[in-house]
Amino acid sequence: MMKYNILFCAVILTTPVTLANLPSHETLDNGVFRQSLESLPNEFDNIEEIIFVQRGGYEDPHWYANIGSFCDNENDPAYTTGAQLCKLNLKTGKITILLEAVKGCIRDPKVHYDAKKIIFAWRKENLQNYNLYEINVDGTNVRQVTSGPFDDYEPEYLPDGGIVFISTRARRWVGCWMTQVGTIHRCDGDGRNIEMLSCNIEHDNTPSVLPNGQILYMRWEYVDRSQVEFHHLWTMNPDGTNQEIYYGNEVSWGVFLSCQPIPNDERVMGIYSPGHGHRDQYGWLSFFSRKYGPDDPRGLEHIQFPWGKGYLADPWPLSAKTILAAELGKSRLVFVTKNKDDDKYTPHAIYEIKNNKNKWITQSPRPIIKRPRERIIAKRSDSGSPTGTHIMVDIYNSQNLKGIKRGEIKKLLIIETLPKAVNFSGGPDTLSWLGSFNLERILGTVPVESDGSAYFELPANRPVFYVALDENDLSCRRMQSFTCVRPGETTSCIGCHNLRSHSNANIGNARRIKAVQRPPSKIKKIEGIAAVPDFARDVQPVLDKYCIGCHNTEKREGRLCLEGDMGATYSISYYSLAMRSQIGDGRNGLGNQPPRSLGSSASPLLRKLEGGHYDVKASRQDWLKVWAWTEAAAPFCGTYGGLRNQKQQNTKVGVFASQVGGVLQKRCYSCHNPNGKGPQNSLVDHFDWWEQRRKFISRPTGRHERLVLKDDPACYFSWNVLINATRPEKSAVLLAPLGKEAGGWGICPDIFKSKDDPDYEIMSSAAANWQAEWQKSCAFGSPTFQVNHQYIREMVRFGILPENTHAKDVDPYETDRRYWEMFHYKPEIYKAQISRTTGPSDKKQPSAM
């Protein structure tokens, strides 16, 4: 792990100075609704002051894209600039400016239990990252808490004296966007002993503390399912143990943010940011309850205003009937009260920015009031252990296991989902054709006993999921979420996808559980497979051996070519297998899929290699290679070094189409018109992946699911198969309209009778020109492939590659391996780092583990 120098400092601020471009003190005071302050509900009786922040709004539409820079350009920030930390006196209506930042920013203030200090995130002038600071409620004594080249934000005080917060110390990038990931971390009250509690490869957000002492937070993840639909509430203990679902793991199409416990109520209140979330974390004010189970619709209730739901942020419930919040409309602070004559609520403005030409937003209202500390939970982790253990009582006691007979499951396949070192797009790019957005590593198998129990070790602090295998190593049931254990932790569950309220519970009479009558199983490695498969390296040789005799450019049985030639982004063989539903991946769909509908049991390709296709039967060794690739989410590119930056992505087949536009118009578009009005399917790589196709599908589907129809035109008329980047002369767009007597396929008769046709020569030359442009991009799959400079930049930043590394010297597969190994928990390294930190004046700070 890398180490960073930390400098703790104390700055005394006495009189805030108003900076240029920020609202003046007079403007702030003029924004107070004094009449509203005179009619505050009884819940405000003991509250004299509240704090809030006003700042610039974010430009990126995603709720999380507000820290760091965009991956393609480190000089393109996602954060905003300009902010004021303010205090409003509810008795006098006067506003005090506690701290200002004209070129930096301030966000996420929280009040301490004793109501004497505030913790917040501050990005100082000329810095690119936020760190945590504290300030007294009177605006004096600003103290730096964390430091280092990371973003630390969304802090919350813990009852044991520590601080929980979100941080990019996780060193990873969003799997489906171009910004960095922040996960749950904690530290001591003075900033020492920073630990990464969550091993999520996507964002955690807005932690708070429940009365029972657990941390409640939003967890976003998409293991073999839709990347935009599931952003649910989880809990963990303050040491990171006992991570379990609170509400919504299967509730689609909302982001659950800023949730806080409600006094004298079993529910929590927070923001349901609809869809894939709203910038600045605005959404509908909502109640969340686990009373009915973790996914029951009755557990989610949206507050209704007389005119609708409204967009708010950062609620603080004083009761179930009175809530302090920020409203989007005119950037107001409001208190929301329940109406006496119906079940609706009404917001009442107490402050807004007048004449807001700079579009400042006002957020994070919090009362300055003493409050009791929550329960302190004893530590359950053991920093001296590199592993934890898990007990599964009975795998057959599971949801959605119809058709799986008791005794059928023999093993659990343990797979690790892997963080990204870079990312440049909202799609999977070279990793998959709208399948998985992340690579997965096969760790091995553990046995399942005849009673359905399993007891096994897991590596600590690493996100893993399970696949239940039968006696033939075929997938019976696939977990579409991840779990983890902290060092030395033992977790348990009743079965798969059961009510999570049973997880980590008392497992009853252990003598009846066969697996716990022995020591925990160690994960058994599977020999002869790549732990992180790559299609060209591991699968294409199997296709070459068994398939291309019939499925080649010349023969094309079933209108299918399985040679390894590259198309626009993927090999033509890979794209064809995905579009013909041969691989059984997650297809970017919904979670909790039925038994045998994902993975090896759902792979027609594996059935063909087992002898079900013209007596073709692969050897066990070759079958295992394809099996492992299928269970690891069937990726095309097996390294994150193969992800393309924006420049590489801009080398598109449109370059070819623009050169031959006149020829296509004259010779092709009478049948294959791009507007879809021709008698044949159009020659464009655009299909309506949603409503147009959804009407032909009878089952529930994901919002952006890869929906493939029978004899789908995308199999034959997409540029992914029409252009051949490896051998441009073998491009389908050239051979299909060329007569057989001239060496073509003759599919489109009387278009080109000879290669000497001037229009054919134009198309042939354009195909060759496009190949040259593609090779210049050095993109994955090209013979000129090299990792891009952003990948090198991040691997240097993470300490994996040395400074001044040249692309030609980088083995991306080995570099990825070393990057992932950085997150392997090693007790001896962790203890050595902790021991170096002796106090706030120390200049050494351990990196997150």
C-alpha cells in the first residue's frame, strides 16, 4: 500500500471576509422569510440556530459525479466552485457566514453531538480534492482532520468518537461512467487510523447512524445486472462488519440518499432520487421501512405535496410530521409539515437566495442542538486475520429456486468482482456487448453438504459472490449482488436471497448443520483455467479448433462467421455469439433471475461443445476454458488496459460510412435505408433497445437490457459484423453485394458483378483506409494495441507503475493483477502502517486498507 504525508494544521478564523462573486451578507439576510420563522412548529422550540451551505451546482447529471476530474482529462473537473458555510438564527432571522471559499468549495456539514463543532468537506483554493475539516459553531478554530491526494466527503460523527465518511481512497473508477468512486471509510476523531470499511467497486453515499449504532448508507452495485436501476440502503457496524441489506436490493429505478432515523419511529426518512438519480442529490422526500421485508413495496412511501412530490435534498426529520430540508425550485431552505386535514405535506420557506443570477444552490440544513449518542457496538473484526468465514445454513432455503431439487447443488463457485483502474464511457466499451461492466475473477470452489450447508473461508475486504454448481459444474443459481467479510469476521445466512433480516443471525443448533462439524473449507483453485478470462486469448482458440471449419468467412453456415477477425469494437465472433444469445451472461437486465437462466447452464455454446451440435465435442480442458469464461460474465477484453479513451472511441465505422456515403446512397439505400423505410433492414448500428423491442418480450426486462429477438437483424446488419478491421477485404459490406462469380457472397444480387466496379473500388479503398485509422488508434484488438496514457497515469498514481513508463513496456494483464493485489488485506502491512501514526502532529498517515 502507498503512504502519503499528512499535515495537520489549525487555523483560527475570527471575522469572515466576503469574497468576490459570492452572495453578500446583505443578500443573505434579505433572503430570510421572517414571517415563517414566527410560526415554526413545536419541534423547533429547542432549536435556536441551523447551519447550511450554499454553493455552485454541479454540471454532470449523475448524483455522484461531483468529485475529482473526468478520466479522459485530469484537467476537466467534476466538482463545483464557490461556497459559503452559513448559520441562521431562527429567533433573530440573522445569518452569520462561518466560512467562505470563492475558488474552492465547502459541502456536507454535520453538527457534533455536543453542538459545539461542525465537520465538513472543504476543497481549498488551488486544490483538486476535498478533505475533512472541523470548525466551531461560532466560526472559530478551523482544524484539518484528513489530508492526502484523495476526496474525503459526506462525513458523519460516530458515537464511539470516530468519523465515518466517503473517500476516493478506494482508488477505483465508476464502472459505467468517467468519474472516481467513493466508498465508506472511517477514522479516529483526529483523523488517524483511516480504514476502508466497504470494498464496493461502485459508490457508497451519505452514511448516517441508526439508534442501534449501525451505519446506514446507500450502496450502488450491479453484479451481472442493470447498471442504472439498483441503488439501495445497506447497514454495517462501525468497524465494517455485518454488512447487510436494509431496504431495496430488488427495488428498481431509484437512488436512496441522505436517509436519517426519525425520532420515535421505526422508519427512516430520506431522498428517493428517481431513475438513475438527479444531480446535487435532489429527489422525492420518502419514508423507508424494513418492517415488511427488504423489498416489500409497502416499505417505501413517497411524501405528497398538494401539487405533487417535489424535489428536495438533505432532509433532517424532527419528527415524522416536521422535516427540515432543502428545496430545489428556488434553492430554498424549508420546513415541511404534515397537513391536518389530509395525508399530504406542505413545505414552508425559511430562506432562499434572492436575485440568484449565479444559480447558487442551498443545501445541508442541520439544527445546532445537542443530541444523545447512539449505541456503541463492540468491534467484531480482528485486524490480525487475513480472512473471515461464512456459514450458509441451507442453500435450499432460498427464494426463486424452483426446479432445483434438494441434493442437486454440490459446490459454490466463489467469484470476485474487480474494481476498475480507469473508465471512459457510460457503456461496457470493450469489456462486453452490453453484458457486464466489470471483470470478474474466479477464485475457486467450496463444497456444499448434503443438507445444503456450507462453511468456508473468504479473503477479507474483497467483494465476492456465489454461483451454486451441480455435479456437472453447471450453474444452478447465480448471486447478482456481492458480499464480503472483514478480517476475522464470521457471517452467516439461512440461504440464498432469503430475507436478509436472517443474515448474520443466531444459526440455532449448530450440531444439526453438517458443514460446521468440520473446519471451514478453504477455496479450492480450479486448474487449467484463466482466473480472469479473455475472449481472444482463452475462447477464440477453442472456436478455431472446433467451430471455424463450418463457420468461416467463405462457408458461413447459419450466416455465422466465428473466425477471430476484429469488427468495430469487438471481434466479429464475440459480437455474433452475444447477439445470438449463445453465452448466458447477465445481458444488463434485472437481478434475482430464475435458476439456470444465467451462466454455464444457460449457455447454448457450451451445449454445442458438449456434443449437441453435429457431434462436435470439446475436450474437458477446452470445455473448462469456455465454462470459466462464461461464469466470469463472458467478457471480450480481459484487461482494463483495453478500455478505450475518448480519442480511441472516436475512431468509428462512421469514418468508413462517410467516405462511401454516395455509393451507399446510390447502390444500397434503396433497400437498406438508414431511416428504416426500405424493404430490407437498414445498414446502421442503431436499434431501439427499449420500447421498440420490449413489446416483443413477455418477461420483465431491465431499462437498458440487451433484448435480442429471434433472427434479430442486429446479427446481420450491424456495423459490428459488416466491417472487418483485421482483413478489410473480407468485410461483409463488401462481400454481401459482390457476385459469387467475382468471389463474393451474392446475397444482394446485381449490385457489384466485379471488383472492378468503380463504386466497389471506392468501398474497398475506404475499408482499407478505416483499418489504417483503427490501427493508428492502438485500440484493443488491433495489432498495434498499447494501453492509453490515462491508464498509465492512474497506475502511476496508484503506485503500480513507475514514473515515465512507456506504453510499449506495459503488460496490461500483469499490471491489472498487481493493481487488484493492492487491495488484498495483509495484516502485517496494516499493523505496520497503523503503528506509524502516533498523534495528530504526526506527518505520516496510513493509506486505506
